[in-house]
Amino acid sequence: MLFRLLACLFLLAPAFAGTNRTIIVSAPRLDDLDLMAVDVVADVTVIGRETIERSGAASVPELLQSEANVLIRSTTGNGNDGQISMRGFGENSHLRTLVLVDGHKANRPDMGGIEWQSLPVSNIEKIEVIRGGQNVLYGNHALAGVVKITTKRGDDAGLQVDGALGSFGYRSGAISYGQAVGDADFLVGISGYASDGYRSNSTSRATLVNAGAGWFVNDTDILTLRVSGGKSHIQFPGPLTYQQMQDDPTQSSNLGDQFSDDWNALSTLLYETEREWGVARVNTGLNFRDRESTFSGIYSWNRQLGFSFGPRARFGSEDNFWMAGFDCNYDRLDVENYLDESRDIVKSWAELDRISAAPYAFAQRTFSGKTILNGGARYEYAGTDNRYVEYVANQLPPFIGPFPNPNYKNPPDVDPGKSYDGLVEKQGWSAELSVSHSLSDHLDVFAGYDRVYRYPTLDETAAYQGFPLSDPLNEDLDPETGNNFELGSKYTGREWAASLTGFYLMLGNEIAYDPVANLNRNVGATRRVGAETGLAWARAWYGASTRWTFVDARMDGGPNDGNLVPLVPWAYGTTSAWVEPVPEFRLTASYTFVSEQYQGGDEANAARKMDPYGLFGLRANVTMSDYVSLYFAVHNLFDEVYASSAYSGAYYPGSGRSFRMGITWVY
């Protein structure tokens, strides 16, 4: 049945969808200068600077959803946060997609999401979305895909000033300046935004400074440095019941006392060289996060440090080569949990260190200039040193109300049943083999296989965040492993573009939370069969595009055999049409649809499904001069009430109708 489906998808591909953001037989660039482009089989969406500026998007999640049809699930009702969902993953879907910022891993070592507030759209040059398993070239997290974010270079950027105002108290601004000086270029900038939020108690704000420099050492060697840092604040309005959401989706279920304050810093250094034997690069990155948060009565401080080191060399020509690389990552996490809001008494603390090391090899062979065969393999080791200390609870407070605590002890005793100190080691490997062929100048076809994997995050294995698990250190939690098959094609013509990818992903030991056992565990086998398709048509002054994802994600075996995976809609897509009667004015209409899906935690498929929803939007781009451009946008035009996420009867409403206008001045 599977192979019949894939064969049909393969044969019908030229009749189906795509845009210039479609399946391509070329990997995203490893860096800005494209010294090490690698031809691989993948469905890739490239969002360039022109598209970013025209989109009017206020955040990376907004941009990914509108321009790449990447499903985003939010719990705040704001567009500046949310989890990425690709290839049919539901709860904690963001753990299966690797996010790189200038080559450095942005994924946190715990289950927390990406700090999108620290990635202002005004400082992004390009985003590349690679769908499907990419573990060989990119390693852990790249099970469902990779999102690569490249920030701006100085070059001839000049002076740019951006500003925007919108509904719910939204305001943002950015200023940057960059230029080339001899054999070097530089860029400096500062940006900030603030929003009262669509829902009560959903305020967010962020300020970021950034700088970058590039140095062409000689004709064959290039050095690029980028640094950024800032502070952000976000409130969590909490979930609602279904009826509360229908009555008033803007209300909050708490008193505004759930929030996080974050300090973030990121630095990357890239060295590239080109020689007679081939090309090479060395990419290093360092990030720092410091978070103080209050959530559901848990008061905590969380500090994370991440380091990456990744040399890679390619030997041979661009068409025929072999490549070897090595990735090393180090993550350090320190946590303190406090007794109460005063944060005077520490009730538990944790120190966790993880180091991973992964050698890999990749090769490509081109036949007759039309057929490309490539493949590779990676081995990855991850060792985590876990140390957690929790004190005996009744010994912590010196007073109980106005009376002295008879059990008070300073220092308190360590609770041995909840504390632990141990080393957890895991190993994984991946492989891929693919072939692509150009049937004509306009039509390409491909097929590929990937063995995929993902390591558990720190808090999937260990309990230290204030949420106790039945086994505080679950050393038996194994990495997710599986097999992914893809088949597809792409057609590009003068006015039309079409693409289609069929995929079949089998996981043998997917990780999920078991509320009965109160433990994250390997729940067993799951399978995902789906298709991603797109269609684009463009004339001189008008055009349209659409991109859709269809997926059937089911559990394969166990008590819920055959049931649908929660939080996975069977269909979602984005369609847009534009007219440009004069070069100075463009009007765009868009429609986003997400089908029904089961709530998170409902593996039995017994609870009420989340309602499907469709959102309309309008945007006008106006070019006032060579230096000044404006945009006007409205989102959720008809103010539809819908849930972006839902877990066991707790609903998180998406944003209602909003307006935004912005201006860009470049000199």
C-alpha cells in the first residue's frame, strides 16, 4: 500500500503544487558564501531578505507559518512564540526539528522552546527550511527537519531604520548600519519590541543588540564573527476551558503572576578556506541563557551554557566528492528551585552536563550531468552527568505562620529518595542514501532513505524542574530511532512551478509522557504517511501560490494501536494571491487552514477534537521612494475564535483580529 501511494505521488508530481520555495535537489548553504554546497535530496523552502521585508512578519514563527507553511503551536496567543511542528509530530514537536542560527544550535538542552524573542526579523538575512530526516549532516534533533537562520552581513547594507505599530499595544523598532571597508565588512544594530498581548496577562517585550564582522584574509580564506545579546520578558496567560474560550478568548486563567525573564547571548565564529584539493570550514558557537521564572507555583532560576565546534572538509569537485566532518557539542545547565516567591530559600538544585561527539562522512557521485547519487553515515555519542539535590521539605521554612517550625534545620537534610547523581550514556547512528535525476531542464525527480534518531532532552530523562517523576533519573529512556523514505519531484517553468514529496516515517521507540506511570518513556512504534505539495503561478503583475501538508500519523502497536497521534492535523496549508498594478504597490490576500486534531495527551482518541479553523489576511506594500517603504496588514480578518493548542481539556486560544503598519527607511 505504501509503495503504491509513493508511486502515485511520484507520477502525479508535475500536476501538483510548489512555489519557488519548493523541493530542490540542493542542500541549503552551509554558510553565506556557499563554499561547501552539497547536493542532497530534500524539500527545501528558502525565505530570502526581499520576502522577509515584504511579509510584515513581526517574528520568526509568523514568518515560518506564512511563508513556509510550517505549523506553529502557541500557548500565549501571541505570534512571537510557539513550537515548530513538522512531518506529523504533536506534543513536544519542536524537539524533532533542529534550529541553527549562523550554524550554531539554538535548541535548548531541556524541553523548553526556542527564544524567538531574541531573533528579531529585522536582523535576519535568510531562512532555509529543510524537511525530512537530516541527521547525517546535522545530527541530533534533525529528525523531522532543519530550520537554518542566517543573520545579516555588513557588506553594502548601509543605514536601515524599521518601525511598526499594531493592535494590542504592539510597537517595535530597529536601527542598523553596515558597510564594507577594504577586505572587511561590519554590521551593528539594536532592536526592540513590546506588546500588551491579545490575551490578558500576556505581555511580552525584548531588546537585542547585535554586531558582526567579516574579513577576507586573502583570496582563499574568510573569517566571519557574529555576536548578539539582549533581554526578554514574557507572561503566560494560562489555559481556558472550551466554553471559556468561546465566551471570551482574551481572558486569563491566572492573575498575571506566571512569567519568565531571560538574558540571552550568542556568538559564532566561522572560518572558511578553499584549496586545490577542495574546501573546508570550521564553525564554532557559544550561547548563554539566564532565566528566572514563575510558573504554576514553581519559582526557579535556570542558567544554560552551550558550545559547539564543527570542522568539515570536502575533497574533490562540486559534482564528485567525499566529505568528512566532526561535531562536538557541550551543554551545561544549572537550576535552583525556591520555596516561595521571595526566592530566599532553595528547596532543590541541579547541575547537569552533556557532551556529544559525532564523526560523519558523506559522498556524492554525478553521472552524465543528470543523475546524482549520494549517501553518508554518522555516529554520535552523548554522555550526561546528572546531579540533583532536593532537601527534606518540612525542614526548610523557619516558621509555619507566626510559629517557629519545630523541624527547621539549617542546613537541611538531603532527601535520598528524590535526589540522584549519575552518568547516563547513549549512542546513536544515522545513514542516508538518495538519488536524483533531471528528466528535462524543467523536471527533476528523486528518491531517498534516511535512518533517523533523537536523544532525550535533559528533563525528559531527569526530574529537576519542580515536576516530580516516578523515577527521578530514568536511565532506561532510549533515543528515538526510525526509518524515513521519500519520493518526489519538482517542475519549474517560466510562469508555473509545481512540487510534490511523499514520505513514510517509521519510529520504533517514540518518547512521550505517560500520565499513568508519571514518566517520560518510549511508548513504542508510530508511523507517519504524508505528502507535501505546492503550486505557484506568476505573471508580470499578478500571481498566486499555495502549499499544503497532508499526514496520517498513527500509533503502531500497544493499547492504542491504530489511533491517531494527538496534536497532528491531517491537513494544513497556506494560500496567497497578489496583484501589483504598479511597481510601487502590491496587495496580497492570504488564507491559512488547519484541520481538526486530537488534543494533546489523548492517545485513546476519546476526548473532544480541536475544531478546524481558517484565517484570512490582507497586506499592502507601498514603495514611497528608493529609500522608504511601508506596509499595512490585517491578520485573522474575520476574528475567528480558535485554539492554537489544547492539552487534556485545557485550551490555548490563538490571536484574534489584529492590525499592523510598519515603515522601513534605507540609506
